[in-house]
Amino acid sequence: MSYLVTHEEIASKVALAEGILGHSFADKSIIAHALIHPSALEDAPVEQGYERLEFLGDSIVGAVIAYEIYRRFPHMDEGGMTRIKVSLVSGSTLAQVADGLGLAPCIVFGGSETGTGKRGLHSALENVYEAVVAALFLDAGLDVARAFVLDTLGPLVSEDFAKEPENPKSQLQELLQAHRVAPAYSIIDTAGPPHDRLFTAQVRCGEVALGEGTGKSKKDAEASAAAQALQNIANKGIGWIFKS
């Protein structure tokens, strides 16, 4: 493997993370990979950074939170449960929780990112949280990963979130479904280096482009596009979609 930082720095970050998590990893490489930002890699295999772990952790966090909501609110409908889940697994929430835990100093950044003042710290915190969950799962099993998620996100589970409006993508989906059509999303542009991407998404309904938006992740870009689509529909009326 080839890193743009020293192994000593990685080892110190691993030790700091283990102290925060209260878990000594049997396989130190798992937690090391969970902390390594893409800017710290050079010609290394994809498994040396946090991106694959982030993918796995995202599903684990979602499943744990979904079950916790299902268990706590036995009489809540699907819409309410969805609103709570979306609020908890959003990038902003995960980044705030990770920052509150003190994980920011644990992230291994390369020189290119350090030189920018770590402008990608917010998204990195979100990604590292999910990667850490996956690392705990791989090293110690589902019960340990679940306990971490519930200890850190569980206190934020609140029925109040069920009363909030749906996220833009959900709002647009429901609006269009009422007219027997559905939105389709695509990424139409990607800019920036691999560790600091800016995505542009477009949402369409059939041949009609409803809106575009940008974001640091594909998810955020799609949400931004959906928000613009909702604004366009509000301005032009729903019939605008079917006139072309």
C-alpha cells in the first residue's frame, strides 16, 4: 500500500479512535482503513481507504435506526417513520455526531486536503462515522456495531421528527405519484479531484427536465435537484409537466 502520510501518524490516529470508541480492534488495519481519507492514498487499492467501509456502514446504520424506530413507535405509519429515519441518517446529523465524539482529529488527511483547510471535513466526518460502524461490525460483530449506533444516534430518535416535512425527494415522489408518474434522477456532471467531488444531478419526468442541483455527494445533489423541481412546479403548476 502507498500512503501520503507516515505509518506512525496512522498508528497514532488509530489509538486515538480506539480510545474514543472504547474498543480495541483485533485487526488494527480495519479501523485504520475507516479513518483514511482518499487524499491520503496514492495508487493504493480501493480497500485501503474508507469508501468501501462507508458503503457497508451506511446500510448497517440505516437498518439499526429503522428497527429502533419500528420498535419505539408501534402505531406510527410508514411516512412518519421515514421522516424520523431520514433526519437521523442525513449527512449533517452524522457529521455533527462524529464531530461531537471527537473523531475529526482521528481522520487521516493527505497534504492536498490539509492545504485547503480541510474544506471536505464535513463530508469526511459523515463518511468516517459510517466507516467506523462497519469497522466495528467486521471486527466485533453486529451487536457491538448496533450498540455504538444506538449510543450515539439513539438519543436523537424523536417522534417530533415525524411531524416535519418530507425531504425534497420524498415530497417530489409523492407529488408525482399522485399523477401516476415518477421522477428519474441522473448525475450529469462531476467536477473536482476524487477526494473533493462536486456532483450535479438532474431530475426528469419523462422528457421534461424538472430541476438540477449540486452537492458534495450524489445524494445531496439529487436532493438539491428535487428541491428545485418542487419550486419549478410551484411556480409553473403541475400541468407544466404534461404539456410537452
